[in-house]
Amino acid sequence: MAVSGVSSSKSIYGNRNVITGLASGMDTESMIENAISAYKNKISALSQKRTKTEWKQDAYRSMISKMSSFLSKYTSYRSANNLMSTSFFDQAVKTVSKGANKDLVSAVGRASSDIRIDRVRQLATAATYKLSGTALDGTTAAFGQDKVSASASGTLDLDKEIDISKLNGSLTLAYGGANAQSYLTVNFDETKTYANADELVAEINKQLEGQSVSIGTKTYTGKELLNNVVKAEVGADGKITFADPKKNGVYVSGATGSVQEQLLGGSEPSTEAGKQIKSLTLADGALDTEKMSTLEYLSTRGASMEITLDGKTKTIKLPGEDAVKGLTGADRDAAYVKAFQKSIDDAFGKGKLTVSDANGDGNGIQFQFDAPKGSTFAIGSTKGEILGFGESDRVTSYLNTGKTLGELMKGKDFSTFEKAYVLDSNGNKTNKLATDANGKQLYSFKVNGKEIGQFNEDTALSTVFNAMNSNSDSEVKVGYSKLTNELTFTAKDTGAASEIDFGDDTSMAAALFGKVDTNSEGYSAGQDAIFEASVNGTSLGEITRSSNDVEMDGMTISLKGTFGYQTDEDGNIKYDVSQAKDDKGNSMFYIYQGQGKEKQISAEQLDDGRFVFSDYKTGKTVYGTLDADGKMSFLHENGSTVYAQLDGGGNLRFTTDESQKQEMNVLTEKTAIKDTKAEGVTFETSSDADKIVDVVKQMVEDYNAMAKEIKDAYSTLPAQRSNGAYYEPLTAEEEEGETESFIKNWTEKAKQGVLFGDRDLASLYQRMTSAVSMTGEHGAALREAGITVNYSNGLTTLEFNEDKFRAALNNDPDKVRDAFTSSVESGAKSNGLMQALKQPLDIYGKTEGGKGVLVEKAGSPLAPSTMYNNTIQKELNNIDSEIERWQDKMENQIDHYTSQFSRLEQLIQQMNSQSSYFSQLMAGG
């Protein structure tokens, strides 16, 4: 039954049932709307601020996308249009291989003679070394077994009593005053306790050290951040304040958990000037703790593990106290594991991931996880320390490259490693010891005797891998497979001289990876390329080179496969094997000296088949005889049996002591069997500059578009209305009743100048114009090639003259190539155009490895890890918190006024009823 005077309003009332002003005649809805108008205006203002902040983020991301696209297209080795590659410019001369084996040899450039590759016996390879991830972390799975296993490094003790702090949640600090651009977060784990305010401050500063703040083009982290940006301190009054050396303003912008109550006195953080909280006050008992068993803690806090199995992630809640009720010791541990297994089975299915107790003795649960062969898994938890997962809070079937060197080399004395020193601008070592941002000593990490990085126990393994793969001084790169849990080290250079050496047992690299065992199955030595070639019809015979790319009379020839020899059914080259002879025709033998070394010996063979040797010590003759198995036995000239050995100087001598004998073997030589009918590979060259012209022309257009967007972004003033006010984003109410074209036009004007005056963009643009305004020989070469700088209407762009460029390619292609590709890192006196451009674009827009300034600021889909971890996103999160806070306040006010007006309506209705009743009584009298 409907109640008269009750309506369900869809405006400010939401789903509330309210009594309208039927009795009073008042427009209560309008009155409430007027009463809360200040709240609605505040929310609208915050929503507009959020929209403009999103516009800024989108604008930055658009520029990041253009910079990344430019770098990928024109400076990446993966791109077919890489203008930093000398081989790209070699396309000005198109060289085609000819002959039946043309697919096995290619070439670029023009030779000054007729070259023919007659046959290729062996390709050059690099030294490689494979190492199981278990060598670094024994808790990970070893490849080759019938299952994949990994276990926690410690144990979970369900009986252990732990101290639980009243303090939990997080604290967000805004840096930069009212226009904060940086946010720092401090998390308080309730399992971490503090004896006093000093210990609490130490924890806050420790967490601040691990974050970063960018001011201008400089980024502060570690001790530098504490000393120059923000640092927590305990004041004389016991309050925790924040030192701000640069006077940019620091205040609390957000709080979760018990932090608001225990550190902020119950006050809500505010971004408004005059209301900002700039210090922390410890509430009475804020640092108090209570005792609780591990089992109770895990049960009452809803503890869980996040399990990723073969790429699929699920959160599995840990068993509660009911699962082990009434049990103790090993029985309880077994029941706990069994209950957890059921939860895993329910989530992933039976047999997909098995959990067990590797300990099994009732003295704590050591979690072990097993999965079928070929699977990968990672198990993490915010309670990882309690669960026995170690510092990383994770157990993985594969090597966790996020682990620090200190975790992986537990027990190693880092002080025994070679200390690192600060390098000068030329890369030369100074006398000053190198330290990290926190002032901790760094150590020299050397591979093949060259320093490729400076690390300490706080360095992540991934940082070491990045250094090995990206440092120009590194001669070895490393790859890692999660599926096999195997590291593969590969020398960057090919050839027999290529090597992989981590140094002796005292080096940091050897302590991490172990000393390289060149005799192990995991090690493959490098080999040289071996081929035959002819020049102008004259055979050069067999040639050996350390690389498969061979320069011959101006042409670079690339060997891609073997040919010109007879092969077996598997495609392997056939060899004739014969006894090796010296230059006098004597037979050759070898005898081991030990430690993998050998000594070659030659001996004359008599007509009766015996070999003649001379005892170095006595000068007496010894006769050797080969048996049917090819083993050599010796008789002294007096007829006694003797045994061969080498003395300390490597000289051949004989002994009657059989225990001292060293085995002597026939030295054989292998001769590849040539295919006399095989056809050699020849080369035909022609000019083909079209692709280079097209790519350079497109590069100029892309650069100009990118430069214009960046320049316009920071130099375009915000649009103003006729009354002088700036256009602001339309609110939802303002858009009501407006046409799509009106909204579109208004929004375009509101977006105009959203990044006006941005210092980062101004700095980026200045660096870009400096890069293209080249001087010296490269600048002169570019101008001769028709690539010039034009300044018009405040914008610096590039101009491209195709005719001049084609002429320059034809006259001196090497000069044009060097003007684009030269790099100081590669030994050139100055950088060419592409390297000069790459540097500023990397500084501001790099999305791989170390992130660019704008990427850290706005994030980018090209760097997924930054999408929800960037300066602007933190600002958006804080605005969202502010909006939510004001919405809650408004809702409370609506509830208050709705209740009051509803009560008023009821009272007036009662009065009207009573008045009507009395009127009827009087009328009846």
C-alpha cells in the first residue's frame, strides 16, 4: 500500500524514501540542495581538477608514444629502418648473391675486385656456458626432473607468539605544497613493532630512501632524497616533523588503517592550504603491542597466498583455526597443509599444484610446492616473512631475478670482494671509493676481467643481468628461461678466442655464478669460421676468421651455412682421418701432462713397424709398439719394459715404475672431404638508394611532427572566455541539455594550454633543437646532403632536399652514413644525428630499462609497470580520495536534513490532523 506524501527521489536523495512538503507547503528538496551546494561545488571543482589532470597525463602519453615510435623506427637494432645502423646505409649499394649456394652467403657493399666464396667448412660461433638456476638459489626447481619443485627457505611456526602493533595501514606524503607533483608512501606492517618514536622515524626514513622524487631534471633517491627533499625527524615536543630543505612544502595527503587515529589524532588529511597536516603526533599507546600466536594472527587477519601457476593467478586464503582444532605438533602441521591443499585444488584443480611440508617433524611447516614437468609457478604473500618465504616474500619454481645479491649469496663476506671506485667523465677510475645512494660501499663486478657494473648486497639480480646485456664494456650477455630455470651466458664476440670468465673464487661474479668450468658439459668453446675464397680467379686457399662477417676488398660478406663438402645422411661434413705427420714425415703422438694439457711427440717408424724414441734423461733408445687397439707399449733397448712420462720441463723420459706412467696416443688429423662438383658463390652489385631516401624523408617528417607537438604543448596559452575567465572542463550538470558539437568545442578550448609553461617539455625541446643543429664535420655533411635546420614562427624543424641527398649518397655514401650513425661510444670524435637525437629522447621518453622523465611522470602503456605507478596517477588517486571524502560529507548532510525535514512534515501533519479534529468538535457543538 502506497503511503501518501512519500516519494522515491532520483536526485540528491538517491534511493532514500523521503516525505515531501505536502503538509508544510515547503520545497524541501530545493532547500536541502541549497544547504549542500557548497559540498556539490567542492566535488565539482575536484572533478574538474581530476579531468584536467587526466588531460595532462594523456598529453604526456601522446608525446611519449611519438618519442618511443621514433626511437623504435629509427634507432632500434630490431628495426629495418634503423638509421643508426651502418648496414642500413650499405643498402645504397645492392649486392645479390649468385650460384646454387647463394642462400648460404650474403654480402653488402661494393668490392673493388671479383670475389668468389668457393666453400665454407665451419661457421664462427661464440663461447656459451649454461648454468642451472639452482646454482644461485637452491630452493628453485632443477631442470630435467619428472616434476618442478620449489620450497620456502624457512618455516612457519604456528605456535610462535608474535608482537602485534596497534599501528597499521599507510601514510601518503605530498611533496610540492598546494601543487604537489610527487607523492611518497610509507606502509606500516602491524607485525613490525617500535620501542619509541626514534625507531618509528628510522622506519619511515628507510622506506623514503627506497623511493624517488624528480625536481626539474634531477631525480633524488636514497640518502640524497633524505638530505635534499624530505626527512622525518623527532622534535623536542615528541612530534614527528618532516625536514624540507628546498622549502617546497610537505604535508600528509592520505592515510589508511589505524594511521589516521594513531598518528593524525583522528583528523582527516586535507590538500587545502591552512588545513594541511604537516606533522605526526603519537596517540597514547600508539606503539603498544599485544601478544598473539601465529595461527591466531593468520586466522584473524584473513592471510592468503597469491599463486600464479602457468600464467594464471589466484588468491588462496590460508586455513583458519578450525582446520586444526584440537591438534598439536606434527598432526596439526599435517592438517594445516592438507586444508590448504584442498583450497589449492578447488582453485586450480587436482594435481595441478601440490603443497607439502618438507620439514614434517612438527617443528614448523616448511612449505614445498610441486607441479608437473613443464609448469612454472610463483607463490607470494604479504605475510611471507611469517610463512618462511624469506626477504622476498616469494617462493618460485624459477630463479627470482628480483632477489638481491645479499639473499642469493647469504653467508658470503662481501668485504672480500674488490671494492669499486668512482669513475671520471672518461670512464677512468679515480681514487674515490664508490657508494650507492644510501652511502653503502659498492663492489666491482667483473666479467672477462672487465668491470660491467658496481653492486652490493642490496642490488637485485635483474640489475646484474641488465648490466651484462647493456653495458658496452660487457663481453658476455646472459639469457634466462623460467621453463628450464637455466641461465645461458654467451660471449658477444664469436671465434676461438671468445671466452666466458667470472674470475677466481674471490671475485664477486664467481661468488654469484661460480667459477666457469670449461670442461663441463655446460660449456661450449667458441670456434672460428673456416672457408675458401678466390679473388679475380686466384684461390686464396683456406681462410680463418673469428667472425662470420668478413670484409674483402670493400665488401662485407656474411657466412650463413656450410657447403662445398661431402656430407652424411644427417648433413654433417665427412672427414678423412689419418695419422698426423711432422714436416719430416715422422708419425705424431701426444702424451698428457695433466690438467688438460698435452705434449706432442714425433717418432720415426722402422720397417718392422716399431717407433723409435729417445729417453731425455739417459739418452738411451726406447722402442714403441702399437697393438691392435692402438695402445703404445715400450721396451728399453736392453729389452726391459718401461713406461712413458713427462718431467717438469715437459721432456719425454721413461720409467720402470708402472704407477708413474702417462698414456701416449696416436695424433690424428681430420681432413674434410671436398665436393669437387660444388659451385662457389659470386656477387652482383647495383645501386639502390630509394629505400634510404624514403626512410630519411619520413624520419624528417616524424621529427617535425614530434617537435611541433612538444613545442605547442608548453608554449600554447590556455584559452580564455570573453569575460577573461579560462575555460574549465564541463561538469555533468553543465553538459545536460547541450549539443554534442557545443560540448566538443568547449572541451577542445578547455584542453588548450593544459601543459603551458611545462619545464620538462621546454627542456626536452631545447635538447632536441640542440641535437639537430649540428656543427663540425657531421653538421657540414648533413647540410651538403640537403638536411638543414629551419626556424620559422618560433618553431625549429628539419628540411629535406631529396635531390641533394641522392647526389651526396652517390658521391660519398660513407660520409652520409657517418653523419647519421657515428657514436662517441663506438670511438667517433662526435655523435652523428641519430645518436644526438636518441640521447634526449631516451632521457625523457625511454620505456625500457630505466624509465624516462615523462614516463615516470605520466606512465605509458609501453611500460606497463608505470601505468599505475607514476606521479600523475598518485595525484589522481589523492583527488579520488578527496572526492570520496567530500561525497561522504555531503551524504551525511543529506541524511541529516532529510531526517529533520521528514520529522517536521510529520509534526505539521499531526498538528493539521489535531486542528481538523478540534474544528469538527466545535462545529458539532
